[in-house]
Amino acid sequence: MPTLRRYTVLPRLPAPLERLRDIAYNLWWSWSPVARSLFVRIDPDLYDEVYGNPIELLSRASQQKLDELATDDAFLSHLEAAWTTFNAYMSREGWFKKTYPNAKDARIAYFSMEYGLHQSLPIYSGGLGVLAGDHLKTASDLGLPLVGVGLAYAEGYFRQVLNDDGWQGERYPINDWTRLPVLPVHGPDGKRLIIRVAYPDRTVLAQLWRVQVGRVPLFLLDANLEENAKVDRAITGPLYGGDQEFRVRQEIMLGIGGVHALEAMGMSPTACHMNEGHSAFLALERIGRLMRERGASFAVACEANSAASIFTTHTPVPAGNDVFQPELVRRYLEPYRAALNISEEQLLGLGRSDPRDAKSPFSMPVLAIRSADHYNGVSALHGEVSRKMYKTLWPELPEHEVPIGSVTNGVHIASWISAEHGELYTRYLGPRWADEVDDPAFWARAQNIPDAELWQVHEHRRHRLVQLCRHWRRVAAERRQLTPDEIERAQQVLDPRALTIGFARRFATYKRATLLFSDMARVKRLLGDPDRPVQLVFAGKAHPQDKGGKELIRSIVHASRDPELARRVVFIEDYDMRIARAMVAGVDVWLNTPRRPHEASGTSGMKAAANGALNCSVLDGWWAEAWARHGSEVGWAIGRGEEYEDGAGDALEAEVLYDLLERDVVPLFFDRTPHDQLPRAWIRRMKNSISKLIPEFNTARMVREYTDTFYVPAITLSKRLREGNLAEAERLTTWKEKVRAAWPHVAIQSVNVRSKEQLYVGEPLDVEALVHLGSLTPDDVVVELYHGQVAAGQDLPRGDVVPMKLVSRTEHGHLYRGSIPTKDSGSHAFAARVMPHNPILTHPYETNLVRWG
Ligand SMILES: *Cc1c(COP(=O)(O)O)cnc(C)c1O
């Protein structure tokens, strides 16, 4: 046999079409309807086949077709329109520059294990990635000086294929990075830029790819190079595959390799945002560099690094977090430990809740918290859960004072609404809706959309979803090589006029995808009513190792084969962003049934709401907030926010869900006005959903919140700490050392109440405390009264704080006085406390020292 050598011949882009390529290499097209429809138009079937990847599309389109388009006026004017829109977008001044004109040399590096930007770039698995993708798109909209850092997976996340029994199998198609909308990064010498990352006994090389997301670049590290050993080439193989050791290797590449990459490109970050703990090793490299390049001590470098670091946690269950065996971390981080000049115990202590516990494993989120001064959860409720989860890191503080706040997630609206909804908003709210996306007054105008028009667009999208489901089922049936009869039957599903309920997300057991099937007789009655038909569309992947999740998928597939449910229940294979977009725009109701409080935020319901679908959800994550503010105006709550031990509430909540659907949801949907058949009351809620939820649950609001509360303060403070060769960081470190050394001698000698014991509302409680400061001065501390209402036999609950004033110094100590206001009657309690204070601290608990009286 001769050796066959393959080669590819690419079509030439005729000159009038050259701009197509410029547009194709900027993911701006993924949220621009004018650009998307331009690519579809080139060859709709091919567009579908290549998952909307424009580079693949352009390289596989026939030369003849392209030559035709080059002389097609209609196409050329469409291209011109896209080009004009693109340039206007790229050149406009952003919100950031207008709001923070002084932050000129700011650069925020955003690190994430996954990015969901578009279905053609399969480097995401689910919500975390989609959030990161939406974060970048919004940073571009707002003109933030932000760069993304991630990994260029050769395999990425798996594609889901179900067997005849409905059991999930996984396929890992290989990504050809030369055929994706990404470009290689070159060094000043014109060659591929290569970075070198230290691993035990070896160096691993990585090259870089640049994904342009509007005005924001995303850099992806790729270790799949011939120079690397096979195990090392696999570092950027699958997303979330492999064992613990594999994950350590991967996370070193993301965090440490990521810092190398930015530095090699001359893009030294002024702030680093860790989206989840996977990238937390970056701190070690950042600290090491400060020590190497600026001659700082470990402690000073830590101060300068943490002031500039932000950590967002997304995981409300400890089991969901990355923890590694100490031995593994010890081995892999040895080169870094040596460079930092710290002991093994010190190194491992950075990832332990209790640094002295030599047995406890190394936790990435703990490392992230230890190496950042800013931390947050992703919904108000998740903030609470996170404070509970990590309170052992601040052992002296009441739980609600644990300094982990929350920034509620959002979605990038332009990416998630259908083109038809976009046109509707343009017509009735104005063409600037994408720029006013977080202005409630602006979105109040959604009430002006005529009922009939909103309903028409909605019904159109529901029809489209039904068509797509049938199409996807045909494709799946053909892949399984079913008989022509079976393929025909696979397409005979769904009714475009039925009330359509969507459920799509990762199939983790806590999300309870099969809650609706707990009473088969009841669900058959619900779906099978010929006058008021209801149907269910499911989609979602289970983690390859999650047998329980796969079991849920199989049971839905089996249910969908029950003759009484056959046309009313479908499971769509291989959930991805494309299927998500079709579903959120086409369903009437978006169902979410997690076990509270396991859903950190959830975002798919926000996407549905942005298209006017109504949410029906357990009060968890974002929906708990939406419900608290708007109640039944915008959808339905399953239960009232109860929490049960694992599984104990399932039967009860299923019951509640059936009742809700039977009594409220279905009747409302089929309540039509006689002359025009419009469900007016339903449409009213759709409009509320659009006008009230869009301006809150979008990423413009979210990214602005990150910018105002984290990025800008972090940039400002870390700049100050770094000035004069880290002089201020040096001062802060010295001060903290002084405070730590003096702290054992700090004591509250006595606390006296100067008012009478029995008070009436409005009379303050005056308190005096005699405080020993040891070698500290009053400038080094704050003395406070922590007070609150108590039920009998309870510890001090959520309290408020009032400062005490220094009134005199005596030979016995410093005398402080303060007054606690009395606003409510009842039983109250207070305690006095001393904490270190320095205006340069990021938050008052940074030193983690509190002395209670
Ligand atoms: C939005 C989205 C998710 C996240 O959905 P949740 O409601 O947060 O679970 C997951 N996967 C895809 C493809 C998505 O588009």
C-alpha cells in the first residue's frame, strides 16, 4: 500500500466577500442577528452541519456558491449592513471608560476552566462556562479592559449519544483548532509564542490561541505539542476528565500557565478574577514573580497579590469542590514551593481550612479564598450558603459577618433571545435596548407591546421549536440506523399548539428531572387532556461517571415511549447552547426543580424569561430573589422555600407541582378571550417577565456590579500597594506582623452598662469598656458593640454593630464608650469586641483577629 498523504484545498474568498472572514474571526457574530443570518444564508444545511462555525462554513462552501454570492446584490448589501454594524460596535466608547476615566492602565484577567461562547467552540460543559462566556461578551459591550484565560481542549466536553435503551454514551470529537474561529498567537519574532510551565522533573510547553469576543480577547493554552510527552499533551485533552492527578496537571496549566501567557504577551494583569477555584494556583505564580522581579518577601508579595484578586464560588455543596490529596499537591507544587521559599506545611496550609491539620486535603476554593481579598457567591441565597460553608476560615466571626458577599448571576440578553424577540424589542422599546439592558424604566416599555404581536412571535417560536425537535429526532434516529418506519415515527412528536414545558440542564440527581413522573397516572391525565394538551421537552447531559444522572435520562426516555405519553414527552439528545437557545425561546413554561439550596444561581430560567416564557421553579438560586421581588406576577413558585434532608421532600414537592400545574398553569394558558383566542392573563405575565426580569437578571448589571464593588477597588488598592517598589504593601505587612505579635496581650478588661437594666424603646443603652491594647495604639484598632435581638436560650444571632469612642486613657487601660440604639422592644443582647483597623484593609476582617469581651 502506498502511504496516502492528505491535503485540503480551501475555497478562495472572492474579493467582495473578504470581509466575511474578518467578521468570522470575531465572535461578535454569535450575538448579532444580522451577522448570524448572513452566514446561514451562505448555505443553511452546511451551517447546521458545522454547528454554525463560520470558519468551517467558509472553508467547506463550494467555490461556485461563493463566486455566485460575490455578484449577488442582495447578499452584498446584507454583508455591508453586517460590516457597518460590526464597525460601529467595535469603535464605540464603552461604559467603563466613561465611568472610570482614570483607570487607564487597568487590565482585569478573568480565569475560567470553561467558556460557553457558542456551540461551535465546545470548551464548555454547562452553566459555569456559559456564565463565563456571557461575562466576556458583556465585558466587551461595556468596554472593560478585560482578558479571558482558559484552555484549548483537544476534545472538550463530550457529545451525548443515547443507545436504544436511552442509556447515555459519550463521544469525544477532536477539535481541529485550525478550523475554529480562533487565531494563533505569535511572539515578537513572528513565530508561535510558546510558554514553558514547570511540572515535577520536567517542563511542559504550551502554545496560545486567541478568540476575539467583540473587543475582549480570550487566550487559550494548548499543550498538545509534539515537543511534549504524551501525558503532557493530554493536559489540554478533555474538559473535566481524568483522575485527581490529571486535574492537578490541568489546573497548573490554567492558573500558572495562564499567568505565564499574559506576562509573555506583555499583558500583566492589575486584577485577577478566579471564576471558581480551578485557577487558584495562579496565586503561587503571581507571588513568585513579585518576589523574583521586585525582591519582595513572601508576606509582602501575598499582600500585593491578594489585594488584586477576586474569587467567585459557584458550588453550594462541599462534594462539588476540587480537593486534592496533600501528597499530590506536595509533588506537583515542589518547584513553586522552592521558589516561594516556604515550607511544605506552609504551602499545604494555604489549601486547608485548618492549616495545622496535617491530614486534611488541599482544597482549591480554600486556596482561592486565602489568596484573594474579595469573594462572592452567585445569588443572595448562595451567598448565605457560602458563608456557612466557609465560616471555619473566620472562626471568630458570627456567620453573617463572614466576608463572602454575593453578586447574582445574569445572562447576556442579546445572546439568548431569538432574532424575532430582538426585532420586537427594537420595534417597541427602541433600537438601543441592548445598551439599556439593565434599566428598569426602559424595560417598563415592554408593557406597550401589543398582546397579539407578542403572542404571535411566541407562537412562531413554539412552532419552530417543535420543528427543530422533530428534525433533531430524525437526525438521532438516522444515526442509530433505525428503519425508515421508525425514523418516520421518531418525528411524529409534539403538538405546536400544546402548552409546552421545558426542562433542560445538567442531569445531576439534585435537580430532580423526573419529579413530574413520580405519579404516572397523574402525569398522563395532565398531559393527555385532548382539550388542554400539555407537552414536555427535556434535554441535558449527565456527567460520564454519574450513573444516577444517566438513570434519570433513561427513565425519561422510557416514559416517552409509553403509548399514552409518546407524542407528549420528548428527550432531545446532546444538549448544547444551540438546543438551549431554541428551547428557551420556544417554551411556554420553564421548569426547575432543584433541591433547595443546591442550585447556586441557575441561569437558564433567566434566558427563558428574556423570551417571555414563565418560570415555574423551586425557590432556589436566582428565582428566590425574583420571587421575593415580583411574586406571582412573573411565574410560579413550587413551595415556599422549604429545605429538606436529602430527598425527604421529593414526594411532597411533586404533589405541590402537580397541584400548581393542574390548578393554575394549565387553566391560565387555555383561558382565551373568545373573539381572538388570546390568553390575555398569560400574556400579561409574559410582559411582566420581560419588563421586570430582564433589567435585573442580565450580565450588564452583573458585570457592572463586579466592576464597581470588586474590580475597581482591587485595581485602586493594589496600585497603591505596589507604588514605590511595594512600599505600601511593605508597610501593611509590617503593621499586620506587629498586630499579630501584640494580639495575645489585647484584652477587654471590663464592660459596664451605664444605663438602667430596664429600657423603653428609644432610650439608648450606654456601655463603657476598659480595653488593654498591649503595645498597640488606639489607631490600630476599632472597639465595637455587637448587638441584636435574641430568643431565649440562643446565641447572639445576626447583629448590628456600633462603634465605641475612646474617652480616656488611664493607667489601667483605654476607656471606650458607646450607645446601642433601641428601636424594637424585646429581649436583646450585646458583646464588646476589638478588631485591628487600618484604612488600607480591603475589608475589616482581613486580619482574621477579633477579641471579644
Ligand atoms: C444556560 C445553560 C446552562 C445552565 O443552565 P442552569 O439553569 O444554570 O442549569 C447549561 N447548559 C447550557 C447549554 C446552557 O445554555
